[in-house]
Amino acid sequence: MAASSPLPTLTTKDLTTDQDVRWCPGCGDYSILAQMKKALGTLGVPREKIAFVSGIGCSSRFPYYMNTYGFHTIHGRAPTFATGLRLANPDLQVWVVTGDGDGLSIGGNHLVHALRRNVDIKVLLFNNEIYGLTKGQYSPASRIGTPSKTSPGGSFETPVRPLSLALAAEATFVARTIDVDPQHLVAILQKAAAHKGSAFVEIYQNCKIFNDGVFEYATEKSVKSDNVLYLEHGKPMVFGKDRNRGIRLNGLKPEVVTIGKDCQLDDLLTHDEVAEEPTLAYLLSRFAHDDSPTAVNPFPEPVGVFRTVRKPTYEEQLNSRVAEAITKKGKGKIEDLFKAEDVWTVE
Amino acid sequence: MISNNGTSGSAAPTAAPLGANGHAHRFEEVESVTIRFAGDSGDGMQLAGTQFTNTSALAGNDVATFPDFPAEIRAPAGTLAGVSGFQVHFAATDIHTPGDDLDALVAMNPAALKTNLRDLKPGGILILNTDGFESSDLKKAAYKTNPLDDGSLKGYKIIRVPVTKLTREAVKECGLTPREQDRCKNFFALGLVYWMYERSLETTLRWVREKFKKPEQLPTMEANTKSLKAGYNYGETVEVMPVQYKVGKAKIAPGTYRKITGNEAIVLGLVAATQLANKPLIYASYPITPASSVLEGLAELRRYGVKTFQAEDEIAAVGVAIGASYGGAVGVTGTSGPGVCLKSEGIGLAVMTELPLIIVDVQRGGPSTGLPTKTEQADLLQAMFGRNGECPVAILAAQTPSDCFDIAFEAVRIATRFMCPVFLLSDGYIANGSEPWKIPVIADLPRLEVKNATQPNSDGWTGTGHESGAEGEGGGAGKFLPYRRDELLARPWAIPGTPGLEHRIGGIEKQDVTGNVNYEPANHEHMVKTRAQKIENIALTIPDLAIHGDADANLLVIGWGGTYGSITTAVERTRRRGLKVAQAHLRHLNPMPKNTGDVLKKFKKILVPELNSGQLSWLLRAKYLAPAEGLNKIQGRPFLVSEIEAAIEKALA
């Protein structure tokens, strides 16, 4: 499942800075940091060619802990700084680390536009469905009913679905993974790194202090296989402890079916992550865990790559426009620029 | 007789050739003329004015222009709100402003007449498109009686021309729709004005050929050519006036010239400064009046290696510019006041991380949306203080359209030498106004030497005892210390991609030298003072404030930015009348030149003309305890020279 990996060039130690990591004990961010170092070690990219750019929030401290180039910027705006960095320096591999508050609330606009432009940046959205650094207010990703300091009695706002938003923004790579599934996490990070263009990865991340256990259904050994659908390109969508449940399309409506009872394996939806149209990916992005007692055949939440398509990146297009202009008319000289308008000479 | 803008021009009628209709005909030589083309915003007045300016500049006049247009793209036709004007001052002498009042006014409709007549001198020439004075037109302009007939225009030299009818007649064989035909009437009026001032049509005809060169545009090209010539011939044939006026060549320093607006000059300055510094230019901006033409101008210059980025909003624009600077380019963002509000957090980050950044603020009337198309100088204190925390930046202000070129060089120099944000303040008046610009010789332009860190810099640093009492973490040889400063307190600029210099920066307070996150009380105070001192150190690299005029005068007139032309003209005129006046103009607003306090002390009285409520006055009083008295105008319009003259006279009375 791991991407074709060249020999590791960087060890975890190479990528560790001398700064103390200051996340709370038990925070999901520790695992993500460790897997990121593992993933980068396999890419064959020297560390001076890697930059981490972040906004504000717990996740955004990430750059301080990576011995690469790093820029801890302002709330919500990381995609803009990352875009500028890519424009100036297209040799860099640029990662944006953001959270559900930083990326979906204050910075929602920039996220949408960076993805739409297909700037070659890898956006990692650590989703813990809560505001951590400001100490426990509900976030735009909080599920309805989430109790928090600013939502007494439970929140009642409809939450953002990060992957649906990314797909609507025309993102060319969209994936989801989980902090405590190291192998899957590493593989997804490697795939995001290999993608040319904007990559958007939602990482379920447990906040031990303010929203502990919110993803338990997807991480707890006894239940997770019933609640999580691992997407594999070209494979039928099968899940469940006994691998006997699957997803079938009934007209425009997906449904959970039991193989052998409701249908055969061949009747199931087959995952196609490279489909030109994001319709299937969007449909999958709507699957949400439902633990209400009345839920009948609740959907599993998919993880893996929802969509990966190759389109020209913003930088490729801009750089080729520059190159074209030079080829067509020659490299501009300042002398000519000054005289581009009518000139006259005074003796 | 036409007056000549207040200066004592010599009216010298020359030989009298016969006009086309055989009448004797006079030429009169005048020193300068101010004319305004006014019409509906769809009437093409901006174009007519621009063409007249180009032609006059090529004829060797000194020129200064003032376009004045509404914020609405097309307000309802014929209404007072929709009037668009373009004023041109052209002269045989050195001039600094577009002129206070008009020698001639072209009014294409009653609304244009109503809104502009007050600026026409008594006895001035008034060219009226009589076809635009139907009763419905009069109603839209709230005229109760027709000014063409009611005697209210007595005292002006009125030239009545049925421009619409004559234009339709002239272009009737070009195959245009009636609507398209009417769009040529600005060129008919322009042709007539060319005749009045004995100008060649060639520059405009060349422009028409170039502009409409596609085969399908042939009818448009022909129609514009015909209407322009028809207007000229009408003047000659009908002899609308007994005289034609001649404005001779100005005595200008030898050299090659072109006409330039402030925004064009910023474009050229940014490109030239970065090319000569061997640094890529990345300009990120969100369209906003009156700064958009900088973005548009740079977007055309891809073959010069320029990259532009039209951001999703003002915040993104400053973010992209800072990210570009972090990546080793010269990151520039451009905007106007409302955009600066949105960028302020980003600018604070550039102050904190000590990265080069240029913010071009083409000021307009505020607050809020304010007067988008009108000029004002009310963002000085915003640039100075408009951020959270102690957050000093460098501030420059351009004083003329062509000075925008030089100031762009200075902005690039300071941003890259000192690793800091630089505000480049312009304003709507000089951004859209134009003047002749002496094209510089490339070899004479400053070559900015921009250094980037190439290797670790920890040698010689013991890891202890910097003024902050910074602890020893991060010491040792072979390390890169991103905040180890040079003699002027600038930090090194290490570009991501450079091996061995990997480092982290951010908006959290940091330890000096190492750049590590640090919340210690003494360190924070040290860093706040260090960032401030670094900005103060810029003063060590800029020229002293010069005094012009009478250094021993009692009165100093001191200004900043786009008021330079009006102040200079007012000082020149009052001195010519025998008053003793000194003048100084600030291009560096933060820090100010180091002798500024000494200059102010020399004068008993200090007059500060500003297009705001007294922002520079405020700074001068606060910084130097100087007795600054403001002359303040907040009307969205530049100073008239006469307004400053009157203030000077009053101060010396």
C-alpha cells in the first residue's frame, strides 16, 4: 500500500528540532508529527527543500518541531503565505498545517481559493472538532449537540464537512486519515506529497482535553471496522468486522447492504479515485457516522484517497505564461520598458 | 483675450494668415493654458484629455493633468453624478500643478456645464455641445431654464457647436450604428480643441490606427479619424474664434521624455529596482480604486519576469507578498486605505518576522468606502500606527507622479536592506495625474545590492550575554542564527532551499539571535526596542531634509506627498511677490531625516498644508514639539495654489 519509496534519506532525528514539543500529553498531534517524519524520510527530498507553513492553533505549532524551513504565520492565512512561497520558489515542497478553526472558520476563504487555483501545496487539516488553544469552544466542524464553553446545552450549528468543501472547491487531491492509524497516515502523507497540485488531507485528531473520544467509533478496536470504510482504488467498497457489508448505489442514493443477503460482491460500488468528475468522491464525503439508537444501516466513514486527478498547477501555468511571453517577444529590457510609450527628445 | 493662468505671459499676436473663409486671422502666444474636458462618464472625456496631453507633451510643453471621475462606472446618463472630467495644464514654462482655474472648458452636456462652470475664469472659453441641451437633458441637470438662452453665461466666450449632429454627419458613411456614431463625438470636440491651440493631429491619428488595427475595427478607425479631422476643420472653416492660441515649447532639461502617471511610475520603478537588484518581483493585490492600475500594469510585464497574483482578498494579497519575500523574492502588495485595514495583521507579522515587504497605499478619501475616486492624504497615521502592539514600519511618500519611480527604488532598498515592511504612500491625485518624465539612463540608476545568507553564522557567538540576557540555547559553531543582526540591526535573509540554514520563524515573540520562541519579560522589551531602533537606523542612510527658498525666512511651509506641486507653486509665487518663505518636503515620513528637528527649530512659524485634518502636524508636534499650524482641506480634491498662497500671506501678515 505504501507508495513506491526511494531509499530513506532522512531519519526522524534529522527532522527533529531542539525545541521542546508543547502539546498536551496524549494529544493526537504527537502521532501526526511522528508519522510525518517517517513519511518525509522516504521521499528523497532533502530537508532544505521542505517548508512547513501554519496559521494559529494547536496544530499550527507544527513547524517549530520540524527541522526544515518553517513559517508560523497568522490565524487562517497559512495558504496565502504558502502560495507566495511557491510562487517565489517552485522547487520547494510546501506543507500547510492547519486545524478546523484555522482552516475552516477564519481561513475558510483562503482554503477554498488555494484549492481552486491548484497551487502545489499540501494542506493537512487536523480536525479535532473543537477549539483547543483558546480552551474549548465549539468549532465549525463540531457535531450538532457538542457541548462546549460557548455552546451550553450543545451546539446547534450545522457543521462543515471538510472534504465536501474541498471537493466543491475543485481540489485535485482529497483524502482522509486518522491520527492513531500510523500506517494509513504515513501512506496518505506519502501520496499527498507525491501529488502535483493542491492536496487536501483531513486528519481525524483526538483532543484529549476538550473533545476526548469524539472519533472513538473510528479508532476503538472493537467497533472501528464496522464504522470505517477503507477506500482502495478499483476495489469494491466493503467494510465490517466480517467484511460482509458494502456500499451499493440505488439510483442516486447510496445504501449499506449485506453481501450474500442483499446482493453479491459485484453489485457493490467500486472506488474510482481518478474519476474526472468528483461526483462519487462527493457522495462518499457525505457519509457520516450516526450512532443514534434509531439509525438503520448507518454509513461507515470512508478514509483513504477520495480523489486524485492531475491538472496543471497555478505555478506551472503562471511560469509557462512568463516563459511564453519571453519566447514570443524576448526577455524584457528596462530600457525598452521605459520607452514603451511615445517619447520625445529635448535637445 | 485669454488670460494665462495668473503668470504674466506675453501676449504676442503673430502674423495674420487668412483663414479658410478668407478672413484675417490672428495667432496669440500665451505662456500656459488650463483646459478641462467634461462630459458624461460614457462620453470618452478621459480619452480626449489623455490624447490632448500626449500631443501637448510631444509638442514640447510642460504638462500636468488631473483626471476627475465619478465612482460609478456609468451613472445614469446626463446626470450630475455621472460627470467625468479631465483637466490639462500645458505650458511654455516649468509647471507643478494641473492649474487652479480654467482658461477653457469643454462641456458636452448641461450636467457637465453645471458641475464645472464654477472653475472657469471670467472671460474664459466655453465650448458647448448644443445638441446636448434638449429639455430632457436640462431636466436631468436640474436646470430650470436653458443656460444657452437665459443669459446666465454672459461673461464667457461661448462657442456653440452642434457636436452630435456634426459628428453623425462626418461619420455617416463608415457603417456604424447611431450609438457607435455618437461615441465618436469626443474626437470631434478634441479636433476642435486641437485647432484652437494649433496642435498637430498626428499623435492621436497614430493612436487610432494602433488601437483599432484589427480588420473588423476598420469602420471604427475610419470614424474616429474622420470625426477628429471634422472637428479640426470645423474650427478652421467656421472660424469659431477670431484667434488661435499658441503655447511654445517649455525650457526643459535636455533628455528623452515620456508622459507618466504616478501609478505607471510605480510599475516602472518596482520593475527597474528589482531587476537591477537581481531579485524577482512578485506583486500580489486585490483590485481597488485607485491602485488597480498598478496590478494591471505589472500583469502586462511577464516578459520582464514579473509575476502578479490577483488574490481573493486584501488579506491574501499581503500574505502572498510576505510568503514571496520569505521565499526570496521582493514581495509587494498594493491597495488603498480600506485594504490597508485588512492587511494590518499581515503587516504586523512582517514586522515581527523581519521580512521585506512593500505596501503601496494609493490613498483615497475615507473613512470606510469614503470617496473611492477622490484624493486624500489621510492614511499617514494609519501607516504609522494602524497595527496592534509596538509595530513600527518604514514610511515613504511620493511627491509627484514621476517621483513615484524614485520612491519605488527607495522602498525596495529599505525593505531589503533593513528586512522590514515599507509603506509607499501615493494618492489618487498623483496616481492618475501625469507629467513629463525624463527617462533615466540605466547606468545612472542605483544598483541595490541585496545579500542573502549562504552559510551558517554562529561563529563568534558565544551563546550568552546578548543585551536580552538570552540564554545559551542554540549556541555552537555551524548553526544558522536567523536573528543575528548586522551593524544596522538588520537580520540575515536566508532563502528556503539553501542547505544548512533551515530555521523557523513566526509571529510569536522570539529570542533575539536564535529566533526561538521566547516569552521572557526582558527579552520582549529588548525585542520591541530592537525592532524600533532598526527602523530608526534607516535615518542613517537617507539624505537630510533640504530647505528651499529663503532659509532665513520666518515661515517654513512643510508638506509631504502629493501636495508638493501646489506648495511649490505657491511658495514660488509668493516669493516672486517679495515675501520671504522657506519650503521643505518630506519623502521619508518614518523615520524622518535626522536633521528634521533642527530644520523646524530655525523657523518661527511652520505651516503644514495637508489633505487631512492635520496628521503630519500632529507628528511634528509630538516628535519635535514644533509649533506646526495646519492648512487642512478635506474635500477629496487637491489644493488650489491660491489656497496655499492665501495661507502663506496670512501667516506673514
